Amino acid sequence: MTKLYPVILCGGSGTRLWPASRLDRPKQFLKLLGPHSSFQETLLRVRDLAAGQEIIIVTGAAMIDFVREQAREIETPVVVLLEPEARDSAPAVAAAAAYVEALDPDAVALMLAADHHVGEVELFKDAARLAAHAASKGLIVTFGVRPTGPATGFGYIRPGAALDAEGVFKVAAFVEKPDLDLAKTYVSQGYLWNSGNFAFKASTMLAELENFEPLIARAARDAVAKAERADPDGLCLKLDPASFAQAPRKSLDYAIMERTHLAAVVPAAFSWSDLGAWDAIWGASPQDGHGNAAQGDVTLVDTRGVLARSTGPFVGAIGVSDLMIVAEPDAVLVCRRDDAQAVKTLVDRLKANGRDLAQRHPVSETAGLERRVLSKSAQVSVEMWRLAARTQVALPGARLQLLQGRVKAGDRELAPGDYAALAQDEAATALTPATVLVTLFA
């Protein structure tokens, strides 16, 4: 029987879900729809499918503590492949395939995003088993979602001829995100949304990478072969940085799926959302009889189609329709539902203006951290941070000086007096209670 290894890609910052999702606590680790984050929901969906095989997480250093903590909360053991840097999805998938191939050349990898929501878990499992069976025969299978409307935020798949396996079809074409008129045409012609989730034999994926993207295949194999254990229990492997850096930055769709003749699709019977923006959160949330979804300290009067969510101040709304209202302790977002995709534009403007809240939550939202601003200008903020042991903070572009205690900055352990500059995907972790002088640049 073919072994199935679930692989969860756990990167991204979820900019369109600001102000809840930020670089230091991105959307896949937020509990937006219930007691579990979307990362935890994904783990729970695949536990039974794994049947004792390892669940593999591909992520960066800034996310590792979230991964460990949330997997531990639901008592699900994982193995982590630590990317030295983010190089898009094709190198990440290639590294996971190389790791699975080393465990079992005939195994099937079930490659899933960490930040998607699935409504009917048993239907998902049925589709995953069907996709895995087709993948065991040498196909690269994607999950196509039946559209609920003419969405412009997704790529589409045109299914082709039925294959031998019941419910599996050849992919006739992948198409880019359309405008509204074209999306309506696609829906009327039976196109499917491209979910970006896949099943494939590790050996098949690597063979296709050798064919179309040999630099990615070689870099992934070398990065896995030279990986170092990043913790005593051996459940976190850091991919070799020099090898991984040789992989071109490409998405899996561009690198393989739009070029391979092995692409197949399983039309999904389950409801699905990529939770990409607040309108998707509204659509996936329980609603009252007027289409309102409320979370937190919220009261709505005579409203229609409103999402109101607060983890900070009380939110009241009267007589409004089709609004997204999201309140955090330090920021409030209000937009029309139709403009939910434009939240990224707002965040980009905040970044351009040097606003720290674009990427980081306030101190009260970061457990184990006390923070005091010593000086601040439009370009630079100098702060004294006191961190409890095992506290991890994401500080893209920051400069640190350790004053007291022990801190690991990226891969380097600092001694008092040492300086370090953190790269975009690096984090700082207090190994003991520590005091750090932090310089943040706009």
C-alpha cells in the first residue's frame, strides 16, 4: 500500500487580513473562525490520512515557535523543514519532495496550504484519498473547487477528459485570475477554482523538476542532503542555506503545473476558502438572518451583510450594510466588502510611511515581551526590550545589541555586547531571560 505523507506549506504574512494578520503573527496562526487556527485545522484534517507517517511542515525561522506551540496544543507531532529564506512555492515543494523521496521513493506527498478553510472534512478526506490513488500511478493531481460565483481572486482550471480513476480528469488548461466578465464565462463553462493543493509521488515531482527546472531540483536535493538538525530531538531540519539559495524563485504553477503533461484534477465536493481577505472570512463565518457575522465585543443594530470583529475596543454599528469592521488594540479597519482585496494597498502605504503597526502587533499582543521606546523618529526607533525565556520575535531588518542574557539571532547565538542584523525571514529567540537594545528602521 502506498504511504501518504502530508506536507503543509506554512509561509506568508496574510497582508489582506490586516490588522489581525501581520508579519509577527500571520493569518495561518490566528483563530479567525473558531477554537483552532487554519494551521491547526489543516493538521487535524490530515492526521487520519497520515496513518502514522510523519506530517511535514515547511516554514521559516520566524514561524517555528508558532508551529511547535500550535501543533502541541492539539497533540499532533510534526517534522519541520526550515527554509533558510523564502524562495516561493516551487523550491519549498521540491525540498519537501526530496525529503519524502529519501524516506520512501514510492510515497505520495499530499501538499496543502496552511491557511485554507475546508467545510466538510470527510468529503475532503475522500477527495484526498482519490487524489493520492491517482498520484500513485504517476499523475500530479490538484484539487479543483467548484465555484460558488464568478470570483476574480483565483486562478481557474479547465478540466479535460476523464481518466481511468473515477472522478479524476486531465487538466486541459490552467488560466490566470480573470476579470469579472471572463470569470462569469469560466463558471458557465464548468471551470474550477485552482485551490493550490496537490498530491504527487515524490519521485514524479522531482523527475518533472529535473525536466523543467533542473536548478530547483538540484538545489532541493542538495539542501536536504546537507540539512542540519536544528533541535536536540531531531524533529526540525534546517535546509542547507548555500544549496537552497541556488534555487530560482518560482511558483509551482509556473515551474511545473502549467508545463507538465501529468497534471490531473479532482473536482472537490467540499466547500473551500483560501481565507485570503476579510470578505472570505465573512463568507466562512456563521451569520445571522441578515447576513451579519460578529466576533468579540460587538453589537449590531439594523445592519445587513456586515462582518464586525474586535479583539480590542467595543464595536457598535447601526444601519450600515456590506461593511468589514475589524478592531485590534492598536488599529481599526473599515472597508466595503467589495474593497476587501484593497487592504494590501493600505498596508503598503503604512509601510511606505514607516508605520510599525503595518507589520507588528503592539507589545500587549506579544507574550513574554516588555518594550520601552528610548527614542523615535520617522525613520528609526530605538527601544529597550526585555524578553522572557523562549520568547521569539520577528524583527525583519532590525539591528540588535544584547545587553544581558542569551539570545539566538537567526542562526547565531549572541553574548552580551554582541550585535546582530536580522534578515527578512529571521527571528530572535531568548534562550534565557534577556535584555536587548533594538533599532528598528522604517
